[in-house]
Amino acid sequence: MNLSTLKINLRQHAGLNVRLVLPDGDPIPADFHVTEVGHVVKSFIDCGGTVRQLETCLLQTWVAGNDADHRLSAEKFAKILDLAAKVVPADELEVEVEYEPCCVAQYKIEHAAVVGGELRFQLAHKHTDCLAREACGLTPAGAGAGGGCGTSEGACC
């Protein structure tokens, strides 16, 4: 989900509390906070030699542990995102959520739905992939199982 779509969902349901749901169906505790909104730029070179750049809007979440009554409303969340316009250059950026259940992990936002009087955002796992499959002698993206460059003939590994 991009930042524009996230903001639209929040504004359409301003009176509801927000809930983030992990890929396994477990929700992040309802008393979570959004502690950072960042513009992340990743510049890299893939295993085939192509220079690439990836930009995202990263939301850091945090559970205080001693603030059980805290709830983040969609209206408050939208206001936090409005403040972030100072550092996030475009609403077209994909949004990722950072959460630390036992180690820090990042998730994509898959979709939004109103469930049980809450605005729920379903999170999805991110996956690694080989971006230079042709150079590595691999099947086209999406045709094989993940796991990177697994051939001895490939130029990347």
C-alpha cells in the first residue's frame, strides 16, 4: 500500500482506532505507538551489476508495555503522517511497518478493512529475490521458489 492510499483509509475512518495485523493473523498489541515516520532510500547493486534504488516510507511501531489504555485513532495517525511530509517526499512511496516482537522486522501493508469497529491494516511478509535472474541463468521472477541464486552456472553467486 502506498502512503496516499494509507492516508485515504485513515481519513475515511477518522473516528476508528487503528489495528495492525501481522501476517500470521496475530494483531500488534492495541496500545502500539507510531514513533517514527521515515523516508528510507536504499541504493544498491544487484548480483548482475545493475545499480538500483528503492525508496519507501517506513513507520516504526513500538509498544510501551506500561501504557495499556493507549489507542491510536485513525485521525491521530493521519496527523502524524501529515507531520512527516517534511521528510517524506512523495505520497506514491510504498509504506512498510517496522515492529519488534522479538527482533526488528519489516512488513508491507497488504490491505485495509473495517473489522469489529477498528480500522485494520493487514501486514504481509517481505521476501528476498534475485533481481538479475537472466544474468544468473534462473527462471523469470515469480516462476520459481525464492532463495536467491542457486545455480553454479550463474554469474551472481
